[in-house]
Amino acid sequence: MAEENRVFKLPDLGEGLTEAELVQWLVKEGDTVELNQPICEVETEKALVEIPSPFAGRVVKTYGDVGETIEVGKPLIEVQATGEAPKTGRKEVLVGYGPEEEGTVSKRRRRIGKGKKAEAEAEPEPEPLVRALATPPVRKLAKEMGVDIDALTGTGKDGRVTREDVIAASEGGEAAAASGVELAPAQRIVRREAEGPEEERVALRATRRSIAEKMVRSAFSIPHVAEWLDIDATEMMRLRNDLKSAPEAEGIKISPLPILVKALIAAIRPYPLVNSSWDQDTKEIVIKHRYHIGIATDTDRGLLVPVIRDADQLNVFQIASEIARLATAARDGKATVAELTGSTITITNVGSFGMTSGTPIINHPEAAILAPGVIARRPWVVDDQIVPRDVMTLSLSFDHRIIDGAYAGRFLRYLADLIEKPARLFGVL
């Protein structure tokens, strides 16, 4: 076979992304790589991505250090390739973290670090390093805490190293990680304050930096206004309990959120400005006629917004499934760029962590963001009688260039009516 040095450049990662941060190398100079073997992990503004090698051969040179930002089209790796080069113009396929691919990726990783065949025949080859099964956020945590994740015995499914394993190892070594023993948070804080420095600085990674920049842009380019409304969510909770017992709900977690999504879509139709954006260049309002609902999700990498696309075409059970799937993908670092972009309006469920209400920053460039608060039993007046009801606060932050306070108030009241009497949804959906 012919051998030729070939330079592989960082490919186009889609969605207009122009750069990525190098998270870790999966190969080193001198290693032998196979076609499509993952060679490194990079982090864009939206997701973690594994980059596969388009060549088979020996790694001659790697470009870039961990933590460095690399522009699309810049050299990534040089390989002394064997065999024919791939056809010009072939689109590179990025290896993701989906369940069907993960086992394959793990097997490929176990081949990394083997020496040349001739050297293996001359003397016994040392046992190759076996990389621990772990998601990218867990690997990131281990690196930040100074834990050798590949030396840990995972307590998760199929031996996967979990976040708890890493924390336990940082406190008490491998024995603590294997046993699942972990110090209480207060104990950990005391130890770190006593033994560690008085302060530390945390460099912003690509995703966290993108979130920070987007929040600043939103806060200083959009004139935010917020309105609140307390509503009686008792009937919605009854509907939710009824849906939970339906045959279609088997294996699906039915929370109030999917019902809220359906009510939000129904309320947008007579109030379309809520589902719009502001075009700064043309000074025009762009009303969206598709309903891509963003669901703000708390992850180890920051607040991400996976998107339920064309949510108006899905029923409550399908929306519930999508919310669960997208949230898991976002938290595990498996969500694609396409799944994290393109929302037309966002819901941030502050009630999920016990908050009554909040004034969320609009997800730029959208016109509004809805924040449902915690649903709790409170005194409520019904037919001049004070009775306990399931009460929730709705908070709406909106772009005052597009939406006036009275318009927002009418929208909130209409949305509240649909939630308080969810049977009305059958007449508007």
C-alpha cells in the first residue's frame, strides 16, 4: 500500500459554527489509527462532538493543546496514511454519543495505544490502556478534580463511571468510589476550605462562555419587561393524573409540563407576537408560524435549551417523551447542535427546583420566555369560600419593542384560562 502524509482539518460542524474548543485527545503521536476511529473530542457552543479520523495509518502530528480553540478549516491531525485517500468532497461523519454508537466507540478506544506489529512480535505487548466508560461531562469533572477516571471502577450501568464515583474518589480514593461512599456536601466544603486555597478561578469553556455572551446580549439588547399571574392549576393536575393512567402513558413520565406546552401553543395562536423575534437589521418583527418550543434544562455544562420541534404536531404523550429524551441528551452531552438551536419561544420551569416565580432573561432572539413556578397547595377563593387548591404562578418576560404590557397581560390571562379549564384546549387545538 502507498503511504502518504495527509493533514486532516477541523471539519464544518454545522449550524454556522466557526470554531471549537479541544476537550481531549483520544490518540497521540505515534499511535496507529483506523478509518473513522475517534481521534479527539471538541466542544462547540452547543454540544460535545467526537471527531473521527478520515484516514487509516500512523499519527505523525497532532495540532493544538487541550483547552485551545481551533477554527474550522485549521489543521487538526497529520496521519501517515495507508491505502487510497478518501474521495474528494466526501462529507465527514462525526461520531456522536448515541446508544447504538457508544459501544462501538468504546471498543475503538480500547485499541488506542497499541504499538507496531513488528514490536509486538519481538516482545510481549503490554496490556493496552482501557478507557473507562463515562460521559463527557463526567470526564470533564474528573479532570477538574484531578481524578484519574480511567483508574476508577464504575458503579453505574455496565460499569460506567458516574459523577458520584468521581466525587467519592476525590474525597477518599478508589476504595470510596467503588463502595459508593460519599461525604456529605457540608463535610466536603469544610475540608476544601481548610486544605485548599482561599479562592479559585474557573476558566469558561466553550458552552459556558457562549451562554454568558448570549445572556449579556439578551439583557442589553432587548428591553425586558415581566408580568406575573397566579392561577388555579387544580384542574390541570387532575388532567395530568388522568393522563398518567392512560395506556399511552406506559413508560412515560407525565408531568404538568407537556400540558403547559399544549396550552402555550393554543394561547399563541390568537396572540402571535409572543412567538416572534426582532430583526435588528431591518427593524422588523418576524412572526413565526411554526412552534419550536425550547425547554430550558439545567446541566453540568450550564443552562441548555433543547428544542421540541413542531410541537403543535405532537400529542401530550409524544411531547412528554420528547422532553425526557432531549433533557437526558442535554445532560449527558449527547444533544446535537440541531437539537439545541432554532426555538421560537422558551419555557424555563423554575418550579422544578421549588421556586414560586422568577424574571428569566429572554432566550435571544425570541420575543418572550415563560416561567411556570412550583405548583403548591394554597388557600384560594372558590364561590366565596376559601378552599385549598393547587396554585401556580406564571411569569412572562417579553421584548417591549414587540409586545406591550396590555397585550402580554391579555395573553397571560388567556393562557391561564386554558390551564384552569384545560377542557377548553379541545376547542382550540
